[in-house]
Amino acid sequence: MNQEWTIITRSPEETAELAERLGTLLNENDVITLEGDLGAGKTTFTKAMAAALGVTQNVNSPTFTILKEYKGRLPFYHMDAYRIEDELEDFGLEDYFEGGGVTVVEWASMIEDQLPPDRLEIQISYLGNTERRFHINARGLRYITLGKELFNK
């Protein structure tokens, strides 16, 4: 069961607002995946989402460490799978997906087989200096409900 939405933001502020709205709706064990070219805004989006979850630390891309953990109203797990060379290597990711926090995975396609089937997939496309297209695919009832709340539909 899936449902999709597409939204275009025209400024960094609109992008942050979308991420913040999403962040306020997230619950324990929610998994958000982010895809997009380098510079599309995955980490920027993640920072705003983390702020909405009460994370006060500086959130930056865990490119070389794969995972960073932050404290907010829920634990916030920020993963970057870009440098994972063996998709089948067991990193114990399910411990995070089911660890009572919110997990954001950048470059999630690199570990597709390790992701939970139900999740909110976000594809960010660069349209111009400040414009971004967000294609959001809600996989599973929890995420369809979340998408409907996010877009009031």
C-alpha cells in the first residue's frame, strides 16, 4: 500500500518549513529515506527535521562515519549510506530502525535490502538555485497517514 505526493519549494526557507512540519509529526521507529544528487539538499532537509524534533546539536552529514546519533524529544539517527560498498554487510541497522527513535537514511538505495518495507521515501530534485522538487512515497499505512497529515489531505 503506497501513496505519493509531489511538492516544489521555492526557497531554502520553504524547504526548511516542509522538513520542520514533517519533524513535528514523527514518532518512535519512523524511518525516512532521502535520495537526491549531491547538493540537492538532503542534509539541509535533515537539519531542519532534527531541529523540529528538539535536536540542539549541530547536525551534519555522517558521510565517513555512516551513522550519527542525536538527542531530541526522540533519539535521532542520521545515516549516510553513500560510502557503503557491500550492501549485504550487516551493520545492525534494524537496531536503529526499531530503537525507539527516528531514523533518516541518506542514499538509502545503497542499502535497499536492509530497509524496513514500511517507510517514507523522499526524492529531492534540484530545479534551480533555490527550487527543489520533493517526490514523497509513503510505503505502508503509518506513512500514508503521516503524508496525509503533512499535506492536510
